[in-house]
Amino acid sequence: MEKRIFLWCVLFVFFTGVFGGNALGYNQNPNLNWGATNILEGIVPPPGLYLSSYMVGYHADTFRDGPPGDHEVHVLVYNPQLLWVSGNTLPGGFQYGVQAQLPIQSYNLDSEILTAGSGMIGDLIVGPFFGRARPLREDWLLHWFFELSTYVPVGQYDKNAQINPSANYWTVEPYLAATLQMPKGWSLSTRQHFTYNFTNDEYIAGPGADETDLQAGSMWHFNFALSKTIDCIDPNLRLGAVGYYGKQLEKDDIDGVPNIDTKEEVFAIGPGLHWMNKGVIYSLKTYFEDNVDHRPDGTRVVLRIITAF
């Protein structure tokens, strides 16, 4: 067991190098799910209690539509998530449960203009969910679940810094996750989010600016994956293409006035591995961002380990 843990630590350091969550997402919530989940995402696990550990990384040295000058950010994030699935079912055979997670983030920022807060605790994310599986035809099975996530601003926030682990505002995010299992080990998965943000009443745009109210615009973003089993090695091993896309639908409001030219957009794609061994699930994914507006443009790596209690 100790050798296995050491091996995964080595792989994690080798593949990531630099890490981050939503490192400097300008005004969007810094705790949003960008590529953390996708391969076989829509499958609700059997009843029980699970720990899903995310080690997420991000590095960017290009800030699209940002302040002038050179900026570089490295972030290391550990996000533990507890997931409970009930042994009972709702009418219609729907499974249900609840999840909660609290990210811990560490920033390393090199910038002459931007500053990062010294805090590490992000915002609490909780949400109930329900879902089921439905056979479509022979060897075709559709899994899905719906969750209503709430981001509770309990984390650390420095109003004089532009990068913080907490958004300092509430976010409500309904999402639908689905996985289509197909013949010959193929699967297609997605997780579609709609993000609505409430007001941050301690917002300061930059050095020397006055404190004001900010409401970040609503956003649509999703994760996706197309994967296949590698049967010649292990039928529980999957290799696939993974990615995410996000587009801000409304402008940010400052004191009730829409702010010009603030809509964020990003697309990312890369390779992903997913492996189940002795009841433990491991996934490792790398993302390369492109088509970026009003946010950093960089590389993200996600290592996820799921264990049952």
C-alpha cells in the first residue's frame, strides 16, 4: 500500500509540475469545476460513503485582456469531497444523495500589478443530487444525475488582493451530468453547468480603487470526455480525450451598472486516463487552454482518487 501511494505521488509531481484551480478567474467564482470530472461522470455509484480527492493544478503566464505587463501564476489545490449515496430509492427507481467539498489552495504569483491573498481556504460547496440509469438498446446504457450545488462563501478573502481562494459571494449552480455507455467499451460523458452569482459587497478592482459591489455575470460551462477501454492491458483502464468549455452569458455588474468587455470564455482539451483497481478509482487528465477571453490562458492538470469507506 505504501509503495502504491508513493508511486501515485511521483506520477502526480511528474505530470503536473505546476498546479491551480481557477487561478485568477478574474470575477468568476475561483472554485468552479473546470475539468475536475468527466470520464464516466454521469454514473451514480452504489450506496455508501465515498472520499473523492482532487489534486488540481494550473499554470498561466498569459492573461488575456488583463492588465498590462508580465504576469505568471502557479497554484496548488487539494480538494477533498465527501459523497453519500442512500441505500433507499425515490419513486421511479431514482438514486439520491448529497456531496460536500472544501478546496484548499496555495498561490504563487509573479506580477508587478496583481496581488494574491495569503489565505488558503476556499468556499464550501454542497449539493443534493438524484439520478438513475436507463437501458436504451442492447449494449447501450444511459446514466445521468442532476445536482443543485451551492457555493457558500466561508473561505478566506482579502479585498485588497485580486486573487483569492474565496469568491466572497454566494453562487448557485444547477448541473446535469450524463454518461452514455456504448458497445466495445466506448463511452461519452458530459457535465453541463449553469452558474448564477450573487453580490460581492467588498470588491476592490485594483490598487487605489474604492470598495464597491460586484456581481459577476452568469455563466454556462461544461466538461466532456470520449473514452474507450484498453482491453489488451486491463478492461478497467480507459484512455480518452477530455476537455471543458465555458462562456459568460452576462456582463459583470459594478454597483448595478454592466461593466463593458468583461465576459469570460475558455476552451480546453487534452488526454485523460481512468483506471479502477481493487475498488479504488484513479483518473489523471491534462488540459491545454485555447480560445480564451478575459481570463488566464494556461495548462491544467487534474489527479482524482475515489475511495469507499
